[in-house]
Amino acid sequence: MESSSTTPGGSARREATRQKLYEAAVTLIAEQGFSATTVDEIAERAGVAKGTVYYNFASKSVLFEELLRHGVGLLTASLREAAERTAGEGGGKVDALDAMIRAGLVFIDRYPAFTQLYVAELWRTNRAWQSTLLVVRQQAVAVVEGVLHEGVANGEFSEDIDVPLTAAALVGMVLVAALDWKSFQPERTLDDVHAALSRLLQGRVSGRP
């Protein structure tokens, strides 16, 4: 999973190593589960020494927690960029939400294994990183909430909209629909899936005919 920024010198090399560890961890855990995945396997898949894993992360749990932060951070940045780009082009808030839906689908298309892990972890309550997961989840949802609040303020959306629940529902819709697409309808294109969700958005959120 790519970083949203790069840093010079040794920091850049360390970031590249962490990227390899993220990729290895997410692939292995998606294949065989967190408990069954060992640090040795992560190191081998990443092509580094076992000590390198512990140099970058205190434990397997810390690695996975940071993986969640990293992945959801990339998703959040993608959603924010889509909203800001739409605003810069003069689009309305429904257009911004539609652009965010597409950005979410693009992210999931690129990182399906991470998305599968993320959704699965949302339903667990006994993980050491549960509080971190809730925080990063809210960061992503908050971007959508911001657009909805602005739409209510400018009259584009009804004041009756439950903003927190609607934002969570939109994020959840994209996650679940995309996982269904990847798992059961892989013949569909991203444009096809986006068009279906876009029609749902236009009819249910904006109230347009």
C-alpha cells in the first residue's frame, strides 16, 4: 500500500521497508487470518530479516494496528481529495458525494485484501487495536459528514437528514457493495458499480427524480 508522501534519505528507505511489511502483512492475514500469521512469514514475504520487522514495529499486533491506521488514512485522504476537487470544479454537494463514492471504489479496487480485513475487524470487539480502529473509522466518516453538513447548510439537502447515520450508511454502502462486487460479481467494471451506486445516491440522498 503506497504512502501518501515521501521523505528524503534514511526516512524514505525506512518508509519503503514499512510499505513492504504492510503489503506482506495484509496479504498473509487475508489469506490465513491474524492468529495464524507469524512474524517470520511476514518477514519472508516482505523479503527482509525478522529483526527488521521488530525494528519497525514492536510486535505483530502493533504492525497490524499501524496497517489499519495507514490504510484507512489513505482512504480518508482519497475521499477528502475527491470532495475538494469537486468543489474546485464548481460541483454541488451531491456531486461531491458521488465523487467520494467513486474514490472509495477505486481504493477498494486497488486494495481489496485490506478492505476485506478492515470490514472484518469492524465486527470484532476483543482486539487490542479496537479503539484505534474506531478512531480511524470516524476520521473517514467525518469527511462525508462534513459534506452532508455543508449540503444541509446551503439547502441542497433536507434539514431532516440524520447526518452521522447517513454518512456511516454511505461509507458502509460503498464498502459492502464493493466487497460483493469483488467476491461475487467480478465481471462488473468499476464504472458499472459506480453507476449503480450513483443512481442510488441521486434518488435517496438528494431526492432528485
